[in-house]
Amino acid sequence: WQIGDMLPSCTAGDIRVSYSAYDPSEASVVGRATPHPRAEGGLALGLFETSRGYKLGVLHEGFKEPYEMFDKEAAEGKKKVAGARALLFPCSLLFVKALAVFLGRGFADWKERALAAVGVEGAFVATVWVLVWRFEMSTVAQDVSMVCLGLASAMLACIAYSRTQESEFGDGGWGDVWNWITEWVNGIKRIPEAEEEEEEEEDKKKKN
């Protein structure tokens, strides 16, 4: 059975591709071996739990030294972290804008909004660091640097907020946030309620 069999457009002469999976003949594992009566060789491989309670398990194809496996995992982890932090900045921009609208405030220009976004992102990274590692890193300097990052980021966010002005959407609340989201998604500029009332009055005057 192939995926192409489900498509009625397949005709004689079409090129079909199939895939198959196979187990490697040799693999390197970092984990924990525990006795198991039904396992081959009497041992079953599972996750190794460190002294800090973190579960660890690494499986690579071929014969690899432990340091090679950990170096590769660390390199992959750095790429994922860099991508996550790059994605976090635009999310922080949206968050600070929504928060400002909810509080009935607005940013004077993009610089103030970017400053607040940097503060929110830094505070979020520091909070996640503390929650995950719980001040149990091998060096105190790393823990102190994360705390300082969180405090400095919070100060940046507060400074940016202090420079905000009254929001064009109203006094704040979930209704104004929804109006902003609608405008942002549809690309339509919302007309303030005061202008709408003025237009209605002008229409009435013209009719009279």
C-alpha cells in the first residue's frame, strides 16, 4: 500500500516512491540499564535520573564517545534556543501592545514599544531559567546574572510604560484589546467613537 494509491489521478507510467525504515546495526546509548527478565540479555535500557531529578536519555547511530554525543546534543540545543529567542521578540512586541491597550495606554513610537518588548523578553527568559534550574547551576555567577537580567528587564519595561500616552482605543479593557486585534488582523483603522458620533450628527444635519 502506498499513498499514491489513494489519489485517483495516478495513471500508468507515473513515478512512485516508497520509503522503508531500518534499525541501525550499531548504536550508542547514554541511559540507565536495569534488570528485566523479558529483555534481551536480561537488561532493559531506560532514562537515567540525575541527582537533581532530571531524566536523561541519548541515542545516536554508530559508535560514539559520550563527550561526542553530549557535544552534538548541546549544539542542537543552542540552535533551538536561538530560534526560540528570535521568535520570542515579535511575540513580545504583540504582548506589550496588547497589554498597553488593555491598560488604556499607547506607545509614542516604535522605539518605546521595542524597549518594552526587550524588557518583557529578558524578564521571561530569566523567569524560565530560574524555574528550570532553581539556582542549582555549578556557578553562582550564572544565577546572579539571570537575576540581574530579570530585574534590569523589568526596569526597562517599567521605563517604557512610563513614557506611554493615552490609548486611541479607549480607557482600556478586553473590549479595546479585541478592537485592536480586529484592526490588526483586518488592516482596517478603527474610527474612534467620538468621530463616529460627529459623522452621525453631520448626516442628520444634512438630512434636515
